[in-house]
Amino acid sequence: MKNKSITSALEISKQDALKIFQLADKIKMGKVPKLKGKIALLFFEPSTRTFFSFYSAALLTGLTPIGFQSIEGTSVKKGESLIDTVRMFLGYGADCIVMRHPRAGAPLYIAERIDKPVINAGDDSREHPTQGLLDVYTIRERFGKIDGLRIGILGDLRYGRTPSSLAYLLSHWDTELVFIAPPLLQIDKRNDGMEMILRERDVKYEKREEVRVEDLDVLYVTRIQRERFPDEREYLKVRGAYRITRELLNRAKKDMIVMHPLPRVDELSPEVDRDERAWYFRQAENGLYVRAALFSLILGGWK
Ligand code: CP
């Protein structure tokens, strides 16, 4: 990881991921490292989980969070450039920049121009590497392993940024991935080379349109992201294309888990929350421990 920045899940080795998971385990058990410094949370796009889990992780580890959750009220609204905005927070003592941005590649652009570490908290449809980390951490927590699992990734594989980061991290293990989506949202050459990367990494994967769950150990559901469709008519073609219900889960393995990066809209029925296979709220909570572990490793030095 250059300058200890994380701009893509492709920069995270298996060894890095395991180190993060081991530290997150300790933090979850109450053994919290004490850190000093400031974290700038610069969110140019809305967020609940990512912003507040990073914020909570900073408080938990003794760091001071500064920054903004929305560009409303900032001089971005007056046209201030991205690099100038970041420079201001470096001037106020930020030791690390955590940024979410609607432009793909914005965190990498900043990481190449400053000396402090940059963590990508989601850039357009491209990647969300810390979400991928907490997703794999949750799978490992549930099954005690990652190898040998068959993991279905369902939904908006075209505009979603969580499927790519998750798949890149899972490529370190011997898993089988099943990409489930309507043709318009399926992975292909439009996904920033994702399929090419998976082939290069010898990932076993298949694609299907039909929402079948009986052969899966994990069903990772994603929302169709209306806000990212350049053409509303395209969105209307796939709106409501799938919905996970208790009836569907009756056909799944008893020990399968349902995951979702959240927020959900209508693709995951609230009645599923009562099923013990619903793991999405535990998954979101794990964001706190995984992000605290990341702060510790990035600011405390990788050992
Ligand atoms: N999973 C996720 O990125 O959620 P937020 O958009 O609420 O941060």
C-alpha cells in the first residue's frame, strides 16, 4: 500500500487483510489501541454507515475527527477545488484523509499529491475498499474460514462499488463467486476491467440472471442505485427486478447468510430481518472494528 493509502482493494494483500482482521478481532473483544492525531473525514457524497463508523472508530481509538459529512456549508459549493479543500485539512493537522467522492479515481488523485495516507470511502461506481474489508471480515467471522465458500453477489453489479472491492479481496481465497443480475446490470467490459482482473487472478466465477439461492453459502444483496444511472429510462427497465423474501430463503441452505452493504430500498424485505440468516446489521457494526483496526495499522505503523 503506497504511503499506507488505500485507494483500491487491489492494493490490499492477503497478509494485509489478515492483519486487519486479527486486530479487528482484538478491538471487538475490547482490546482497543490508543492513538493520537487527527482524522479528516471529507464526504462529498451522502453516507450514514461509512461516515459514522469511521467517526466512531476515531473516537474509540482516541483520534480527533474533523471534516464534513456533506458539501452543504463548505466552500466546495463556491467552486473550491478538491486539492485545495484537502490542503486546508492538512493545514489543520490531519494525519490521514478519509474521503468519499462522486468522481471515480478522486482518492487516488489526492493520494498521488499529498504525503499523508488517503483512505477511499467510496468513489462513484468504482470501489469501496473498506466496505470490502468489513464484508470479508464478516464472512470469516460467520464461517471461521473463507476458502471453499460459494458466494452470490446480487444486484447492481454495473454501478455498485461494493461488488468490485469485495470480489477483489475474495480473490485472495479459494472461493466460487456467482454474479446474479439482470443483463443490464451484470459485470462485463463496462465495469472498469473488473472481469479482466478476476480472470487474471484465476477467480472461479459464473454469471446468472435468475435469482437462485440454494447453492450459496453467502447471498450478498445490493441496491439498484437509481442515482448513478445516466438515463432514468434504463433504471425503470430494472427497477424491482429482484426482491429477497422469507419465501425465497426457504429454498436456501440453513446456514447460508444474507449480507447487504446497506442502505436498502425494496430489494430486501424487512421480514427477512427476523431470520437468523440475516447478517447485514452485524456486518454494518463490524465496520467500526475493521475501521478502528485500519486506523491503528495506518497511523501506528504496520508491524
Ligand atoms: N455501506 C455504505 O457505504 O453505506 P453508507 O452509504 O451509508 O456509508
